[in-house]
Amino acid sequence: MKSFSIAILATFLLFSCGNNDGKRSKYRQRSVGNINSLQILITDELWNDVVGEEIRTYFAAPTEGLPQEEPLFHINQMDPSTFSGFIKSNRLFLHVTIGKENKVSIAKDPYARPQTGAIITGKTKEDLVSLISKNQEKIISAYHTSEIKERQRRTAISPKKIDSLKERFGLSIQMPSAYRTAHKGPDFYWLRKDLKKTGSTNILIYEVPLSTIANDSIALGDILMMRDSIGGNLLPVEDNGKFGTDYDYSPNFYGIELDGKFTYLTKGVWDVKGEFMAGPFINYAVRDEKNNRYLIIEGFTFAPSVRKRNLQFELESIILSSKID
């Protein structure tokens, strides 16, 4: 009887240990890293050759819509043999290596949560260059989606609730608590965050009739004319200056979806005529046929002598959290 009891106990302990091992195997440490920081795992030989050049062509390309060039990602290259321990918790990584087959895959949370990693294997350097070129857009899109979610997660830790936006515009938006209401009127909202060094990030919200923006090739011109008129008249500027678009920079213009609604996305540079003031803007014109309007949500940054990529990225993440009734 005693032997039988010991056997049962041993079986129970073995089963329990097996379950614990299973739980441990599913555990993922919390990922780390600044927004838009990319760890690249590649040997020095490949990095300093045509493969590295191809990687930098796409992943260190200039970010759209900025007045000064800033790379798409902050890149840190390291040899794959050193990728261990805490270093594995970087939120974004790209692993490029020579192998027995040509293959590209995107992994979700392989070593940490949340984490997005792309693995590119090629038989030769030429194969790697080709694989990078053909798959860079898909990989960058996966990284971008991951970083937007991470930026929104950080915002959700300390959000600002603005009930009047829901009442006036039918808009719910996830806003960091650091933003304050600079202006609130019946037709125009201006939300602002003062930066530690100098300047600010800003969000403008207003609506215009559907007829304001043509649904064809001249839509971009209509949007720029609209924002120059409304921003120029409503944003206060000293010494009789006027807020508007800097037409020396060619805007980037796309058709996308925001909260299931067709949206014109415009990235460009604003300035104040006659003053040394300028910066990037990102404008979303959401086509809301139910309410016979375009809902305009624009983010812009004024931050002299400061890098603006991640400031604009925060604004983008805020706007992409929008829910529209």
C-alpha cells in the first residue's frame, strides 16, 4: 500500500513538473526598445558589402513628410552570434543570413511580447539582395503596424478623455494626458502638447462639407487649399504671419481607410509666411457620407532643432485610434 501511494505521488509530481515546464515554455519576456528602433542581425562581412547597402537603401530611407532627412528606423547592426539573453527582447529585429535555401518569413513574438522579427535567408549574396528588394515593403509594413500598436499602448497608460469631441464631431480618439485643449469652438478643436525643450505637437479637428474636396485627381489641391484657408484664419500667429503649406516640398498623398471609411492621407510641410517657422504635418480627410462631411484630423509639429520623426509618429498613432460615429 505504501509503495502504491509513493507511485501515485511520483506520478503527480511528474505531471505537475511537466505542466510547469509547459507554462515556462510559453512565457515571453516584455520587449524593449525605443519607437522605430531596429536591431539588424547580420555578419560584418555581409553588412559592409552589397547586402548591407541594400538593407540601408530601404530601412534607413528618409522618412516621408519631414523638412529634414531622418531615417525610417534607427538601426543597430550586430553579429547574429551575439544575439542572446536580454538582447533578444528588442521589439523589432531583422535577421539576414546565408543558408541552404531562399526564404523570407515574419515572426510574431518569437522571444518577447510584443515583437516582430523578419528572417531572410539566401543561398548567395545576390539572392539576399533580391529577397530584400522584393520583400522590404511587406516587412516595413509589419514593423510599422507593430510600432503603431506599441505607441498606442503607451498612450493608453495615461489617456486624456475629451467627451465634447464625441458630442460635437461623433469622434472618439485616444489622446495622451499631456495634451491640453488650446482652443475649443463649435467648429474647430485645437489640442496641444508642449515639448520639454522647445515647441509643441498639435492636433486640429474640424469638418467641411463633402463638396469641399473633389473625389478625383484634384483632391490634393482641394485639401491643401482647405487647410491653408482654415489653418491660416484660425491659428494665431504673431506679426501678421499666416499658417499654411510650404509648397517647396512636394506632399505625399494616398487613399487609405480610417475606421472603415475612405480617407485621403496627406504628408507635407507647413510654414508661416514671412517667419522662420515651419515643420511637418500629417492630414487625414475622412469621407463620412453618413453625415455628409469630411472630418479633418491633422497633426503637426513645431520643434526647431529637434528630430521630428517620432513626434510625428506619435501624432499618427493618435489619429489612427479614431472611432467615428
